[in-house]
Amino acid sequence: MGADVRQVADGTYLVHGSHTNWVILTDGDAVTLIDTGYPGDRRQLLDSLTAVGGSPEAVSAVLITHAHNDHLGSAEYLRAAHGTPVLLHEAEVPHARRDFLQQVSVGTVLRNAWRPGVLPWMVHVLRSGGTEQHPVTAPAPFPSAGALDLPGRPVPVHTPGHTDGHCAYHLPDAGVVISGDALVSGHATARARGPQLLPDMFHHDRAGTLASLGILAGLDGDVLLPGHGPVHRGPVGEAALLARERAA
């Protein structure tokens, strides 16, 4: 299956992989890649770069929202094969190295297998390499505060809870918020559609995830690019508040 690449703003593309999204920001021939999908999404990832006129060699940096397997999948491949820097929040750097793992356990998933959508999702995870570990050998923290000197000028926003170092990325000039798994618009294991939190089993710290919705609510933007689900258009602050109401 080919990559589903959708332009949502000038130089900004949301790509739907297999159950997980990533974002491509372009500036001329240069590219910033935010997240990389599952390990099994690599062909789609590379195709999506081609679709926007880019290439693996054109990627200035890979930014990671958080180091779960469905977002980190090809980060080490790009670093090792092309020398691409992999940047994360400083609290997420050891997670990307796999010094520890803040991810739902197999046992927890099995205890939730009775829930709608969980069994098909589990099969997909296995087929996509979601239980494999692909640690990043040399991840690096963001070099400075504020906008990064990369295509798209993304601004990291620490939104802990889903993992300790989870980060959203804000594009103030474009009115875009890339929310990772801190705020999504759908998931294979969720019945609801629209702004929401992932099911509780996926969060390392649910209370922290709820608190981070307040951080997202303070960002100016009207285009939300989540880690799972379709693009959401409308004030990001309202989307975050709706997700908090649903979670309560």
C-alpha cells in the first residue's frame, strides 16, 4: 500500500502510514521529518519523501514526538544510512536509546483484548514490526529553546504524560500544531472520532497527559496534525478542551 500524503498547508504534509501518521515539512529542497511510523512502514516513509519532491538525503533532521515503536520505526535507519540527526526532548533521549521503555506491555494489551478493535490492532502491530526494538544509537536533545533552525521552523513544546519526554511541535506562522500522541483524532482501538486522548492503557502517566492538554490548549493554531487519525481543522485550543471533557 502506498503512502497517503496530504498537503495541509504550504510546505506541510500529513502522511497516513499503517495506523500511524508522520509529518513532512519542506523548504525548497530541504526536509524536516517528524516521526517515522512503524518499522514496517519504511517503504511508505521513503515513498512519501519522494511524493513531496524530497529524498532521504534531503532530510535535515528527524524530530520525534516520542520514542514508541510506531513513531520511532525508521529513525535509526535514517541516522545510520544517511547520517540524519535524530532530535528529541532531553527527557526522551534515553527512551530512544532504550535505556528504559515507557510503552504498553504485552500483558496489558492481552488484558484489554476484549475491547473492540484491540485484537485486529494487535495483529497489525505484529505484522508491522511493532514489537521489535530499533533503538537510536545516538539521539540528541534539541540544541536550543524556541524555533529550530530546520525547514518549517518547528517549535518543540514539551507535553509529558504519554511518555516523560513527549513533545508536540508548533508551527506558529502556519497555525499548525503537530500533537503526536498527546492529542489524537482517532485510533484503531477507539470508537470515538474527533479530538480525544488515546485509551488509558497507552499512557505512561494519564494524569500528566491530561495536564498536557492544557499546554496544547494554549497554542495558537487551527490545524491539528495528530499521531493517529485524520487532520482536524478548527481552533486547537477547543480541540484540546473537547478531548479533556471526553476523558473526564
